[in-house]
Amino acid sequence: MEATVVRTGTEGKTWGGGNEPLKASYGKMMMWFFILSDALTFSGFLAAYGFSRFKFIDSWPIADEVFTHFPFLHGVEAPMYYVALMTFILIFSSVTMVLAVDAGHHMKKSKVTLYMFLTILGGIVFVGSQAWEWATFIKGDYGAVTTKGGNILQFINTEGERVALGDFAIPMEGSRVEHDENNGVWFETSQELPTYTIEEVKAGFAANEDILIRTQQLNEEREKTILSREESLNILEAQGIGTVEGANLVQNEYGHPLFADFFFFITGFHGFHVLSGIVINIIIFFNVVIGTYERRGSYEMVEKVGLYWHFVDLVWVFVFTFFYLV
């Protein structure tokens, strides 16, 4: 029985074999394979974050109360403004990358050089902004008290505004010795003393009647629960065991420690991708300057690194949505 073979014309889009499926070069195909595998990795991380967030939804930090800083505007409440600016800068760098790729298709070396430079500059500004955000998050704003159950107690005034530990804690006389291997029963390497002890916070809180305690738990209005003055005194005296300032992998003054764990890991992993993209872009940029791709007659390398850069930008949109908006 004779088999019938149906052949498509050269104008068809169906891949008929060969080393360029769908007219994509080997390099582009490998870049797409890498992007797909990396997308699955980020998806797993964000899914884990989502499950953890909704498991502890009543004690999860509110982003508008965590990311309220703007460089050079100390003391000014600007919730999410700087994060929005970072996002805009990264997305704008994706636009300049598109322009660089388009200029490469038209073999315009000077424009490729300009747009690649702007892309690199945008990436550097974003990574620097992320480092600043990390430093601010680690340092903290107000401080809080930890309880026996591992919860966080924050302090507010009668107008509902956050109050820092330094605003009311009463320093006590006497030397405070930092534990080491010789005198510390629960010694941990590099464990520094907090600025204020729990006793200093309790004394200052008792002396300031216009300060109340706000717990992590949400009320029926989906707002953090504010205790009465009597309830605040009782819970601080009965359950307060220590103070915390800022956020790290163990404690978090803003709320549940898992938030800080995921924040450092996922934003750090994304920041590593952006930093890697900057390095690769710099290499490609210098090759553009010295005319490497001009001599080859193709700027495909710019297009391939552009695919990676667009992927990094797209991932940040999801990270931004999960951590700051939802």
C-alpha cells in the first residue's frame, strides 16, 4: 500500500523539520526553554507564598503599613510610592530594550547603543532601589513587643498613629551585658542586644496613658484589633517577653515572620536575576560598541538578551502584585 505524503508550501508556518523550528534559531529556542523552566520556579515560590499568606491571613502584615518610605523624605508617609516608582523604572527599561531590538533589526548601531545604555541604567537604578528597600525593611521603623505565643504587639496613640518604642520607653540604669559563649545560656552567634529591654518598654507604657496596643489579629472590619487601655496593660504584662526592631529571618516587627522570610527570598531571587541581566546587558553593550554584531550582520544577541530582560520584568509584575497589592 503506497503512503500518501502531504507537503506544505514554503510559505506555511508549520515546522517541517530542519534546525530552525518555526524559523527560530537554536539560541532563541534555548532561551525560551530557560525562560519556561525559570517561570515554573518562580511560580512555585509565589504559590508557596500565597498558601502561607492565606493560612495566616489574620496576622499577615499590611503592605501599606510596611513599605511607607521614600528616599530623602524621612518621616513622610508615602505608602507604596517608592515601590511604584521602582516598578515604573523596570517597566520603562523593558521599553528601551524593545527599542534596542527594533534598532538592531534595522542595523542602526548608534540607536542600539543608546537604548542598551538606558536599559542598563534602569536595571542598576532598580537593583539599587531594592537594596535600599531591604536595608529600610531590616532596620525597621517603630519596633514592637514579642509575646509568648510568638505574636507581635504594636503601639499606637489615641489617634491611631504608630508610636515607636523610643518615644515612650524609659531607659533604666545598670549595665546590660551581651550574652556570649561563657555567660549566655541561650547563646546565638552575632545575637545583638535590642535597643530597649522589655522592662523599659513596660515601664514607659505604664507611664503614658495615651498609648494603646494593636495586635496582629484582624477584626470584623478587616483591620488590626486595637485593645483598650486596661486590656493593653494586661496583655503586655502577662505575655510580653521581648522587643524586636525591624525584620530578619527570625523576627518581624510588622507581623508574621514568614512574611519576611518570603520577602527576602523571593525579592532576593528576582534581584539576582536582574543583576545577572545587567551583567549580560553590559557584555552585549560593549560588543555593540566595538561593532561585533555589525560585522556579523545581525543583532540577534541583543534580541536574545531582550527576551530574558522582558521575562525578568514580567516576573516582577507578579511579585509586585503578590507582595504589595493583594
